[in-house]
Amino acid sequence: MMAVFLPVSAQYKIEEVPSKKLNSSREITILTPPSYDTDKNRKYPLLFLMDGDYLLDPFSGIVAYTQYWNDLPEVIIVALTQYNAEQREFDTQTAEQNGLPFEQSERFFEFLAYELVPSLEKKYRIAPFKIIAGHNLTATFMNFFLYKEKPVFNAYISMSPELATDMEIHLPEQLAKLQTPVYYYLATADGDLASQRKAIQTLDTNIKAVTNPNLKYFFDDFKGASHYSLVAHAIPASLYDIFSCYQPISSSEYLEKIVTLPSGYVKYLTDKYDIIEKDLGLKIPIRLNDFKAIEAAILKNGVYDELRDLSDVASKQYPKTTLSDYYSGLFYEKTGDSKKAIKAYMRSYNLEPIGEYTTDFMLEQAEKLKER
């Protein structure tokens, strides 16, 4: 039994999953996020760990940390127990001639794709976005999901894969055929196993040559890390890469991508959250700090008409709060119509506060205009 060290808020349990394909059962550990039992209508991305024996603790720790700061979304983690090295090699073996699974490994693939994942989807509230992670042999094996026309997983974390025969050629060919968005993260290190590192570098070169817009590719070559220690670097890097669109607007995103625009700030904001919903299957309200970032860009560039658009978005996102009237009042204030600005600020009297935009704050804004 693997040792599990988890945050007190995490809910986890161990299950035995019977398999007709394997004619046996396999052990998995399931971690549901802190909000799982209180938000009954919410669905969560799946993070599936092939090497649950040693990947569960580091992944769950990073996930807990990033969720605390709302940098990354809450996920359901499912970790597969491999039991021992012999079982792991048996499950992931490939034919030397063509580099494909055969016999036991083919049955193992079918267990994962056609028994385990469907059973998890029936039992748990799993969003359409599914991530799979593996190291060494399992990092290679999970690539076979991409050999299928409709991959089971949407994102892949491949840490120092021991590539099967000609995989550095065949995998990029499959990635070029993608019909839906796929995130693919690949990692090696300068201290990685020499034979694997050369093949990984070739794979990286070939993937970078793929021009399919559905492929979201990330590569890390860590300095001063070994075949084993690179995992500690790759886990946070991969999660932040894959969930980059989910993260709140950062100072660098603001400075490099937003404030430099001549216009279209509100469109940038709504597009950002549309991508979160489309790619990750997560529909979340626009963060208040992201509203503030767009407001700052509008004010800095003097494109005050967009404050009305921001007010419309705020009305849809937070209809019972003061936010929409705040931006409406700010629009009129910046365009010189003090009467309408005062009226907009005063309308918030019976609305719910949001952040610092309390009723008192809104009334103060109105009073300041009256005094001018």
C-alpha cells in the first residue's frame, strides 16, 4: 500500500477496480477537491496518474498549493497503483518491431480506455477535460492514446519517456492529425539517461515542426536535474503550462498582451474566459481582479467607450452587485456627463457589494461629483 500525505481538506479513498480485460482488479486512489461535497453541480477536470505509487504525493501537493491561490482549477486526481517494477514493465511493454502494445499491454490499454475511465466518469463529476501523466515507461505508454482517432485524454504530461520503436516519428505524425485541441508537455534534463535524452530531443524537434493549431505543445529541458529529479521540476511546470489560460491576469500578461492593445480590451477579457470554457470545459465567473486589469488598461489608454462594454459584461456576470453600475458611472464620469454618473453611482444603493465596491464607496463617488 502506498503512503499518502495529503492536505486535511482533501477527500481521498482507495478502490479496487475489477477488469474483464485483465481478468483481475487494479487499485486506484481517488482524491476529490475540497469543494466536491458542497458544490454538487460542479464538474472537475480529471488528472490521471499512471505511476500513482510515487507521483501521487508530489502532484497532490502542487495541486493543493495552486488551488489555495486560485492559480489553477480544482481537479479530481486518480492515481493508479503499479504494485512493483515487474508489473509496470509487463503492463507497458511494446513490440520491438513496430513499437506498439501487445498481449498484456494491449489488454492494459483497453482496461484504461474502455473500463477504468468510463467507470470514473459514471461515478464522479468529471469535466470533459482529462489529463494523463507518466514517467519513463508510463510516459511512453500514454502516448498510445494519441494514436487513436478520438483520444481519451485532452492533455499529456510526459516526463522523460523511454520511447518505443520509431515513436519519435509516429507520435508527431499523429499530433499533426488532431481534430480537437490537445495539450502536450514533454520534459527531459541534462542529467537524464543518455539514450533516452537523445530520442526525446529528436521527438521535440519533430513535434515543433507540426503546424496543427489544435496542438498546444510545451517542452522543458531542465538544467542540473537527473532522470528522477526532473519530475519535481516538471510537475508544477506542466500544470501551469496546461492551465495557463485558466490563471488570473498577471502583471506580465497585462503589460505584454493587454495594455499594448489599441482597443478591444473587453473582448480580450471575454475571449480569455471563452477559451477556458472551450478548452478546459470549465465555466467560471470572471474574476474581479481581471475586471480591474481591463479597467486599468481602458483608463490608461483613454478608450472610455469600452467602460460601457465592461459594464454590460459585469451585469451578466454579477447582476445583483454594484459592479455594473460602477463601470456605468465611471463611463459617464470620464466622458463628462456628471449627472448620469451620479445617477449610476446612486443606483447601487440596494445592491450587493463586491470587493471594495460597497454601497458607501459608490455613494462617496457620487458625492465627490456633486462637490465639483
